[in-house]
Amino acid sequence: MPQLDTSTWFITILSSTITLFALMQLKISSLNFPLNPSIKTTELTKKDNPWESKWTKIYSPLLLPPQ
């Protein structure tokens, strides 16, 4: 049974890695990023929830007096 020739594996893996690195660098360099990112302030607005305007109470069965 013939042996697998692995003498070219190193150069193949190395060239593939360099090519992928170069392609990723080109892909990333084509993206536009803002030069000076600014902080956006978000104002907290109070929203009226329907359950806040009503008086509600949750009764636990264990806190009720025994019947």
C-alpha cells in the first residue's frame, strides 16, 4: 500500500493561512467605521402602566386567616 506524500502539506497550509489572512484584512479594511463615536444620551421617560394607577394587592393563601 503506498504511503501518503505529506511533503507539500506545510507549504499548502502556510499559503492558505496567508491568503485567508490577506482576504480578511481586505474585507475588514473596506468597512467604514465612525472616526469619533459619540455617546448618545437616552432620556428616561416615565411610562404610565395600567397597574400603577390601580390599587392592587396580591394575597398569599398562607397569610389569610384560617377559616
